Amino acid sequence: MKAFYTEVIVMVCENESQPLALSETYVRRRRGSSITGRRAIVVVDPLSSGALLAQMARDRGYAVIRVLSTTFSEDVLALLPAACKDLQFAASIQHAGDVEATLASIRSLGGGPHNGIFEIVGLTCGCESGVELADALSARYGEGMKSNGEALSHHRRDKFLMGERVRGAGLRAARQVETAEWEGIEAFANELGGSGKERGESPGDKGDFQMVLKPVRSAGTENVFFVSSLREARRAFKAILGEANLFGERNDKVLAQEFLQGQEYVVDCVSKGGIHKCVAIWAYDKAPCNGSKFVYFGVNLFESGDGAREERMTDYIFGVLDALGIREGPTHSEVMWLEGEDQPCLIEVGARPHGGEGTFTELSTPCLSYNQLSVTLDAIEDNGKFEALPRRPGRLKAHAREATLVSRQAGVLLAYPMLDEVRALRSYKSMEMKVVPGQDLPLTVDFLSTPGSVMLVHADWELVVRDYEQIHAWEAEGSFYEVVEDVVEGDEEGREEEGGEKAKGGEMEAAKKEDKRASGAE
């Protein structure tokens, strides 16, 4: 029998041991039903795909308690899939810095089937910003709550500590340095191969190095810069240091890493009791555009001919998860397959679900019969489905690719003139639009500035590739968006493949070859 109840809003004050209720907490009973004892899951920062995780938990009959790790801006709180715009929580708790006070709020709602409003059966992280708080809350909650613990929590958010921990476990890791001083970046450039300065050249001249500068704590390619000269490096350093990231955290240091050359992949996993299951492997399509070196054009479920690369990446990532003390919950790992070394190397791992508003579920479910979010809930439910999964996915039932939209125009969006044509594509499955007519359309320079994406699924991989290329061709020729444009310099650089091949306008043959290889079609 369904229970009806209102949202419970709780503010945890840093200087108080007891929570302060901002609205009356009450339970409405109907036809004798009661919410008391209802099973609940706590999700820390249910944003992006974390919101979809919360919605899926509700669909399974769970109450969902939202914990916000910080005071987010309205823009961040709006990072929700379209299907979750009306998502309601049984309770919402605002963390204000005191873990014990936040725990007291959760315990006041829980306490088992007879002692509290809810029987809290799981606590998980929904978004990158919530990793450390989810670790602390789950570790201290007691009552058999599964947790990754707090000992290595900072290593799971700080990308420098993460890399050094992985290196210490004997696994390939990127050469790197973190620093708040420009001199540290300059010294690292010389260590990588020379800045040109030692030859008496201008600091702005092109050096003999390639490196990536980025925040130590961030997500979604936010403020990630590829540089190959001291002038570029200094500009990137200044753009990162002292700025606030997407989640409002100040960048006190800058991370510089060697540039890893090869094909980039994502390895999504779910862990339970220290047992890891790889639930999807994806191949990224990133390329320069609009002055940015790392623009998402898409991602596809990866399947090679013999499975050898998938097996090696799975082994490698399982070692990474063990090194970082990850025993429970979803993880999203970005890996570069180093062509020159024929081995994987970690870019970074998030101890949370795959992001992107959860659109990946619409791709993985028809191809695998499960997705990372459903497996995360299966692990919490302890229903036996997690144990029944293979160590990594086998052959795909169909092929799937997400075309991430890339706008080369900026201004007020009037319309998407090509949407009927997109829906008519044979592999079309769905779309998720983040920018709607009447809103400002920015130039796409990272994942956060993409206007949306189109999901493609079909048994014929070649058909999926053709439809994917058609969408991006419409964008490149300027017919995909109707915009009152700002005055913006043209994109002279065009698209460049990571290996250096260009695919401008309709010249897609080089991209086709790489697409086939990445999917295992070759």
C-alpha cells in the first residue's frame, strides 16, 4: 500500500549538535498506511546521473534522503536529467561542515524498522562533489552500513594524491606535479623535455614538451588545458589558480601532468564487499574545437574483436580501485591506452557514477540488459543480481553511441531546425537537450557547455557511425542551430583527431577508420 508524505527539509547547523528543522516534519496517513519503517537510501549530492539514481531508487519503492555536501548555486542544482526535473525526496539535509551534526539528522530519520521513520539500507554518492562526505557518513553511521572508509578518502578526490597512490601500487601513472607556484610548472616543463628557455629562446616559443594543466579537484573537463609552450602554460596556470570550480571549491593548487597520447576510454564499475564488476567500457571521441583542445564529440560502448584490450583495462582498473581503497559503490574511471607503450594509464577515477545526466543508461541497457545505476541499486539491495553479473561485459546485443552536440555558434537559441531529421535517423533512440529555445547558447568548449546529446542504438554498427557523423556534419555546416549570434571569431582550427588527423566539414573518412577500430569493427 502506497504511503503519502511531504518533503522533510532539515538544515544542519555547524555550531549545533542537533538539526534545525526549517519546515514542519509530519507524516500523512491514508487508509491506515504508514511511512514508518519504509526502506530508504541516502544519496549524497544527487545531481546529474545521481538524480537519476535517486529516481530509479524511488521507482523500486525506496524513499530517498538527499544530503547536499555544500550550498550549491541554482545552476548546479539544475544539473538534472529531464526525467528528474520533478524528483521529490523524502527528506533533504543540508550539510554545513559538521559531519556529526549531519549524521544526527540522518539518524533522526533512520534507526531501523521500529525505531525511526525509515529503515536506512544504503548510503551512496551521486556526484563528484559528494565523495568525501559520503565516505565520512557511511563510515561513521554504523549498523552495518557499507563504506569505503575515510582513510583514503582524500586520495579519491585529489587527483595528485590519486596518481601517486596508483604509482605506489606499481601501476602505470602519469608523471605529474601539483603546485601553487609558477616556478613549479616551469620546472616540470623542463623535466618533460625542455621549455626552449634553456636554448635562449623566448619563453613564449614552442617547447619540447606537451602537458596538461587542470584543477586538483574538478569534473567534466572543467578548466583542463593542453599546453606546449611556457606562454600557454602561464595563461592556463593563471586561469586555474584561485578560481572556484563547478562545485564552488577554490583551486588552491594546479595539477600539471604529462600529456598521455593514445585512445581514451572509460571503465565503469560497481563494487560490493571488495568485489569489483566492470559494467561498461566506453571509447571517447574528443577533439579540439572552438579554441579548446578537449571537446566531447561523443562516446560509444567499446567492443574489440578478441576482448584482449577490455580484459587488460579491466585488470588494470581493478588494481586502481584496490589501491584507492574502493570496496563499495559505483566508479567512473578515465583511462588512456598508450599506443607507444601498449598499456593503459589512469587519467583519473571518480568514486561515483558515470555523469552526463545519466544518458549512458539509455545506451547500455539495450546493449547489456543492465546499466551502472541499476547494478548500484542491486548491490545495495543484495538481491543476488550483482553476484550473477560477469566480471566484465561480454558481446554486445547491439551497438550504441552518444553524439554530444558541439555548437560553433554563440547567441540566443531560437530553434533546433534539424530535430525532425534527427528523429528520422534509423539508429535514433532519444535525445537530451540542456539548452532550450530562448536560452543563451554558448560555444561548446567542454562537457559543461554542450547544448545536449543524441542517443543512437542499432544492431548495425556502420549505421550508427553514419548517423553519428550526419549529426555532427549538420552542426559543422551551421544548419543544426537557429541562433541570433554574438560576434565570435570563427573556428579556424576545425576538428582534429587526437592522433593529428583532421576531419573538416564532410571529410570524415579518417574519423570513420578510427570509429571502426574503437568499436572493434576492424
